[in-house]
Amino acid sequence: MDAKSLRIVYMGTPDFAVMPLRALVESGYNVVAVVTTPDKPAGRGLKVQESAVKQYAQAAGLPILQPEKLRDPAFLEALTALAPDLGIVIAFRMLPQVVWQLPRLGTFNLHASLLPQYRGAAPINWAIINGEATTGVTTFLLNAEIDKGAILGQRPVAIDPEENAGSLHDRLMVAGTELVLESVQKIAAGEVSPIEQAQLESGPLREAPKIFKDDCRIRWNDTAAAIHNRIRGLSPYPTAWTELVSANERIGVKIFAAKMLSDSQESNLSTTPTTHPGAPSGSPGTIHSDNKTFIEVATRDGALRIDELQLSGKKRMTTRDFLLGFKEIDRYHFE
């Protein structure tokens, strides 16, 4: 069967789902409808916001469905009337069986990990937080269990030691787009042999649950490598955070970028440590700075140099710019 004659229903919401949709449309595939989340008010002015997928679908002239509930009889009737051959889901809601089983050839999902590793809502973040050197993308058939359907295809992607979740997201989006097109072609040609994930569960599995505020908190008594990975894995969103603490002040701080100090970059903390009230010299959270160009923070086994940060209520900035306006940082420590 010609892949471009398949009647495809595409379901997605954020930016990650836009590139594959655009590739399908611009390559001439027959996307008969796009399903996305309803518009909702957001921001201080509660201005109605449309999903990134809806904005693209409108520009491309595609039919759009925005059900409040996926079991709504009117939505199911409209979906059935489309007579879809194939469903594609990318960064959308959990689908009820009545929806994912409706397309003649089934429904597949794109997940930003090499399943069965990193099942869950935040695979990109957790792969970096856990210090992985490799991740990837997977297409798999939906079934009744979350992220556990039979695998159609995978593409590994190396993780650079200094990259953050934002840059990895963008690279996985490109790899995922290519894999989606490849999967559609193979399904149309009858060339897929889905692999049950149970066959690949040979060792410990790491999960990728939704990230909450406490997951983002930096604990300075952890290792320098672990803290560095947490900062990278949460940047630029939702962002690792800590607090600047003095004898009478506590200020929230987000940290977007930091570097581990190698043996050839001897930390100033090792030679001229700064003490702070209530903590011994050089203990985790100790800060050393020249008040002009650098901020170094002690960890359990070394130090990190902070490159970009944001005080609560202020804008994101480099350490150099931050120190222009924040004087006597040596009076503080991080907690």
C-alpha cells in the first residue's frame, strides 16, 4: 500500500510534536485531521492560548478536533467518520482504548527514549539527570499500558557531556521526525515486526516520572557530577534551584548552567575557601567569588563554577552580569 494514501489522524500538543506533523504534511502524507488540546487561558492576562500543534495545523489548513474528553460521543463519532487507517500520537494525553484501536492499522506513539528505559512523562530530563551517555527515540504501538506497547523502531542519540535538556530535546525532535516517517513507510509496506518490550527487559529499568519542585532542588552535599547533571537535565525548564542564605536573608535562585572544575582547573575553594555563618570552611554550599567574574560552590567532592543564574523576581543572566548588581556574595552560602 502507498504510504501517502494512508488516512492519518495525528494527535499532539507541544512544539516537540510540530516538526513530525510538518514533515508529514510537506512530504505529501494524507493527514485527515489533527487532534489537540482545547484552547485555555494562560499567563497573567489569562489570554487564550492555542497549542503549538494547533497553530501549525491552522496554518497548514488541516481539520482540527479539540475534545475536552476523549470519550465524548461527538468526538468519537467525528473520529469514526474520518475512517482513519493510522493514528500517530506525539506528546499528547493518554488515549482510551476506544480511540487508539479505531484506526485500521492501529495507533503508534513517539517516545523520547530507548524503551523500555525511561518510560514516563520526562524521559529527556531524567536521562541527563542520571548521567546517561546515550538516549534516543522509539516508535511503538499503543496498548492499554502506558509506554509499554510493542516497539516498531528506534534510533539512538548520543548525549554530549555538557548539553542540557533543551538542546537534547531539539536533537531528539529531529531524530524522532525521521523515525516517524520511516515507521509510516514500513507500516504501509507491511515491513514491521513489532517487538514486545518484555523481550528487552533484561536488567534494571529506569523510570521518567513527572518532575516536581522538590526534584529540582540542588542538594550541595551531593557529588559535583550529580549536581552538574541535575542542572543540565533541568535546563532551561523547569530549572534547578537553590537558595542563597545569609545570617538574615534567604533568596531563591535558579541555576541554568554550571561547569565542573577539572584537575587542571583548580578551584579557588581549595586554596582560599570562604566561610559563612553556621558552616565550616569548604563545606558543601560554601561560596567563593572575586565579586566580579566567577562564583564557585563547594560540593561533597569538588566544586562547580556557576555560569548562568536567576534570582527570584529577576531575569536570567551570566555570572559576570549578576555580580555587577549583587555585591558581597561571600556573605552568603547556598542551601
